[in-house]
Amino acid sequence: MMGYDEVCVGKMCSPQQTFWEITAHQIPVMDNAKFAAIVGIGPQFGFGNTEKTLLMSFGIEEFSVCLQRENGADGYLTWGAIASPEHKKANFRTVPSIGEFHWTAKMDQVYFGDDATKFTPVCGTGKEKCSAIIDSGTSLIAAPTEHLVALSAHMPAINEDCSNLHELPTLHFALNGEDYTLPPSAYVMRVKGGLMEANSVWDILFFKPKVSKMNMCMPAFMQMDMEDQHGKMWIMGMPFFRYYHSSFNRKNKEMHFAAAGAGCEPKPFQLAHLANRTGLLDTRSKSHADFQPFDADLSLLIPPTLSSMLDSSKGKKIIV
């Protein structure tokens, strides 16, 4: 149900802000959630309408998102530019957003390991295209089933007691041609909470153990088979924001990424040389925390919820 009301955040107010009231839903997380509203922070108007979003009403053209890594730690949503253009050019990577309704980047070279010559990337090879939606509203990493099947061949089994995370490989992927990495702590979760309350989320987890247990470690990937003119889609959800300070510019349709410090401060990328003398831009220095799982209450996980099932610019349906 659509309506209008005055919406204020601190001293910023929008007197006739459009909002949609949910009167009925089948979203399990909303039965237990602590939040009372969802604020869209997409690149432009919502799908199928021309009503201003809250950011548009406040005149905000740029914002940043970063989540601290510790379990239960605070996250930050910063409205407004967090760095000058000169500082961004020197310390951030700029990635054009190619999505109409979502913050989307061209992606390729997705593989597990530390040597690209040993593994065949699961997308970006040959004529196959991929894209990644950078979405703070998705709890885990979502990927096409065939890509997860291919990646699983290069990932050792994860011990239920989380004792072998130091043996697990790094996840590599390239956004707009530049390399990014995520350590085991970004893609391994220790399951907590009641499974009976989260069956819908459990069903879309790709790496499911045969027996459902609590306090066990498992890969934190959701399967999602969606495709548009940019190729097969991934979603880099909350794990991405724990390692990358991410800024989004609505006016220029750009994303700016920096390595996230311990307190979410943006830090420059670092140059790391691999054992085979191949130099590539590693995104962070490794630490003990990179090999610790994050705790996940399945009843509170948010699955992928894209705003549109149709790309109006191409007229192609997205396969779900």
C-alpha cells in the first residue's frame, strides 16, 4: 500500500515522502527482525515508478557502507562524500555501475586459490559474461548453481568444528578488470539459531550438510540462477562490506572501493607478490581474523530480493 508522510533522519526531513506499507508478506526474517523500515539505496528510482527515494528527497548523491568484521559489531552507513576526488583517485578503485536498478559491476576471473594459472575461472572465460550486484541487503554471497559446482571442486571440506579454516583458499574475483579477494572468514559461517524458523533460507544454501546441526561451520553461499544482458549474476552481499569500504555515487553512476580497516576506515590497496613471482593487487593484509568464521543465525538471514524481474532496457526476462 503506497502512501505519503513526513520522514526525518536527524535534522533532514522529507515532508511528503512516498513510502510503501507492507500489509501481508511471506518473508520469514521480517517476523523476527529488529528493524521497522527498509530504506532503498539503489542508483535511481525504484522499478516501475518515478516517486523519489528518500536519498533523492534529501539531495544525497553519494553514500558509503562498511561493516565491521567482529560478530555483532556495528556497521556504518555514511550519507555524503567521504573523500575528495583527488583522494579517491589515489586510494580508491572506481568501478562504473552498469545496472539500471542495482549497483552492478562487470565481473570475471572468479576462482579459489592463490595462483590463477592453476585454476580455470568460473566466469569471464571465452564468451561467457558475468556481473556482480553489490548489495548490502543480502546476508551472504549468492551465485549461479553451475559456478558453485565448479568452485566446490577447488575447496577442501570444512571441518564442522571450524578447525581447518587456515587451510582454506582465498576467493578471487575481478570487478571491472581489477582483482579483489575474500578470505575464508568471509565465506564460511558458523550456524546458529533455529533451523525450523529458517527453512526457506536453508533451502537456498548451496553447501548443505546431510544432517542439520547447530554450531557447525559451512560455506556461506546462496544459490541464485539469474541472468540478463550483462551475463550470469552474482550478489556480493554483507561479507563484501566487511572487507571493503564501499561508496556509491548516484550522479556519476560509479562505485568506489577501498580496503576496510579494523574500524571501517578506508585504506589503500596493497601490492602483494605471489610465490610464482606473479604480482597482483591484493586487497588486504592477512590477519588471524581472516580465518575465523562469522556467526550466522539462519532465522535472521536475508535472501536475495532484487527489485525487478525484468530489464526494461533490453526487454529480457531474468531467469529465477
